Amino acid sequence: MKNIFYKKFNTVALVLILFVSCSSNTDNDISIEPQKDGFAAIVSVEATGNENSYTFKVGIQSPDKGCSQYANWWEVLSEDGDLIYRRVLSHSHVNEQPFVRSGGIVNIAKDQIVIVRAHMNTSSYGTQTFKGSVVNGFTTFTTEKDFAKALETQQPLPSGCAF
């Protein structure tokens, strides 16, 4: 009798484990569809650290093809479009989509609202960004096509592409 109970219990436990491991959590899913419009899209933002000294982990989905077309930076902007921080990406991520890269030190207050966006070397800025603050978190946000476009020429800029 004990043996039958343990077999049934183990079977139920195995089914539950498989169900949980195969089900998806839509709150944390990152789209893995390639960007068809030629632009890079921000798919996640996390910030850690202390006020005026944060590290950002930014997820990007981009239609990288190698050095001829790749996401070459992500940046943190004020709501007014002023550049706060830029993380230059020195190579393409053809076989790593989406990809996450960290950067910092980002000098902002914990409740300061910022916009995080990505740039492609061939097509400029994408409009799928994230907006929010360290204290309240970041959510998807769509910027206007030409929002703070003049920042494309502001340093730091990539000095080339490794691969």
C-alpha cells in the first residue's frame, strides 16, 4: 500500500514539475522575434546600486547582421531628452538575441524619471523604449520617432565594430 502511494505521489510531483518548468511567465518573457523594422528595441531594464550611483542592465532586441548592421549603444535620458549615460556596444550580437548588457555609473536620483533607448548604426533610434525610475521600476514606452535625435553626434560614440 505504501509503495502505491509513493509511486502515485512521485508521478504527480513529476507532472507538476514538468508543468511548472514548461509554462511561461508572461511578466518576464522577452520577445525573441527579430526586429523587422530595422530598429533596436528595449525589452527590459533593471537598475541596482545606490542613489546617484546605479548600474543598469538593459535588454535589447535588434536585427543585427554583423558590423554592417548592429545595435551600437543604449542610453539613459532625462524626460527632456538630455543624455545622462551612454553604454557603447563594441560588437554585433547576431547570434545572441535578445541580449543584455550592463553599464553605469548612472548618476540619477532614485525617483528621477528616465527613458532608456537603443540605437542602431544604420537606422538610428528605435521608438520602443522603457521609461520609469529606480524606485518605481521601468515599463515599456513609445517615444516619438525624432525624440532627442541630435544626441546621435554627442560623445561618447563607438570607435568601430569588433565583429
